[in-house]
Amino acid sequence: MTRHAAEEAATTADRQFDRLTLSQRGQHLVLLVACVVLVITGLPVLFHGGSMGEATVKLLGGASVRASLHRGGAIVLMGLCTWHLLYVMLSRRAHDDFLRVLPRVQDLREVRQAMRMYVGLATQGPRFGHFSYVEKLQYWAVGLGCGMMILSGLAMWLHDQVMLTLPKIWLDVAWIVHGRGAVFGFLAIIVWHLYNVHLRPGVFPMSTVWLTGKISEQQMRADHALEYEAITGAPPSDTATGTTAPTGPQASEGGGAP
Ligand code: HEM
């Protein structure tokens, strides 16, 4: 490598783009902690007959401590959702991000191109803008999942009041939705989200965007080629192929304010 090429590579490697604001990183961290607490304190109820369920309850300090911890986690999750809604409504940056995460017809084209690449009909995958279809799916899955878990959880928590106003079948539905939703959400996080941000080639052992809020130029070119071109004015041929699977929800250069 010539000296000039080596210097250029070093500059490129150092260049960082703002992706997640401080508030977004804070929300992600609270979500992570709340979900871990809710899963650990909720799943033993679902699998109460098994030895792992019993051992977990014992480790947590008994049935009533487990129940209090689950309700504590639920209050944190509800607080987080309120924080997120206010953030989207009151912060200009969050509002803009929200508009960009809305589904569009373009997402279907991206899915089609990705599928073509996966089955060998195309050599290149789709090139993404600020949010890829995978990031959008993750955002909406978390949003709808939280809404579903909160509604069904509140119904079980306030079961006396629910029984006074609605037929019992609604409580049964809430109970089934809550239990199945917990297993589904748990598996989705372990299998899908963790693969995308930890194990995927290119980001292993971990994407640090959720900690630093910054994304490297290399990752920007690979995962958000269209946005990279729009920000830097780089010609399309100068950016990466976009054949890597995208990472989690992130944001663009210039917007670091919470
Ligand atoms: C990621 C979020 C959550 C997960 C993974 C989760 C998980 C679970 C699981 C697996 C059960 C056992 C269900 C069964 O017996 O079929 C449960 C029970 C319960 N959950 Fe959740 N939950 C979550 C959020 C919430 C929220 C937001 C609330 C309240 C607003 C809540 C309130 C309850 C209540 C009241 C029960 C009944 C058992 C108990 O007293 O702990 N949960 N949860």
C-alpha cells in the first residue's frame, strides 16, 4: 500500500457519523434492562411446573419477590413507552426519525432485492438509506410487542376491575397473548436481534453504536450507502455494495442532540 493510500485508509477508518442520540441510547438501555427483568421474572410463571422455573423463583427470593420484581419491570417499561412517545412528539430530531421509520413501498422493493440476492438471482443486495427494512421491522415489532404486553399485563394485574366491565373471555385472551407473546419476544431477541448486532459477519463481536451513538464510515457505506452518498456527495460507484445484512435502528451525521 502506498503512503497516500495508507493515509486515506486511516482517515476513512477514523471518520465517524452520528447515529443515535444520547436519549435514544438511554431508551435502548432502559429497554434492555426492563426486558431482561421481565423475561427472568415472567417465564418462571409460564413454566412453573419445571425445575428451572422453580429454581429461578427460589433464586429470586420467592414467589412474592418475583411478582413484585415483575410489576417493577412493568412500571419501568410503561415509563419508557411514555418517555419515547413524548420524545417523538416533542423533539424535532426524534420526529424526523419517526417519519423515516414509517413503512414505504420502497421497503418492499428492498425485500425483493434482498431475496433475489439470497437465492442467487442477483449479485448485489439492496442499498439502504437511513433505515433499512430490517431496522424498520425491528422498531415496529418492539413497539407493537410492548403495546401488546402492556395491555395484556395490565388486564391481568387489574383483573378484578376487568371482570367487572368485560366478559371473562377477555381475561383468558390477555393471559394467552401475554404468555405466548413473552416466548415469541424472547426468541426474537435471542435469535434475530442478537445475531444482527453481535454475531453477523462485519459486526462481530458487537456493534458499538448502542453505546457510542457513532457509526464508522465503513459501516455507513456498507449498511446505509444511499444516506452516505446523500451526506458526503460521494458518487454511487464509490460506495460499498450493500450486500451485508443491516444492523439495528440508528441515525445520521449532524444530529447528535438528545
Ligand atoms: C417484555 C415484557 C414482558 C414479558 C416478557 C412478560 C412475561 C410474562 C410471563 C411469561 C408471564 C406468565 C404468563 C402465564 O402464566 O401464562 C407473565 C405474567 C404476568 N405479567 Fe408479564 N411480561 C411482560 C410485561 C408485563 C407488563 C408490561 C405487565 C403489566 C403492565 C405485566 C404483568 C404481568 C402480570 C400481572 C402477570 C401475572 C403473573 C404475575 O403475577 O406475575 N407483564 N409475564
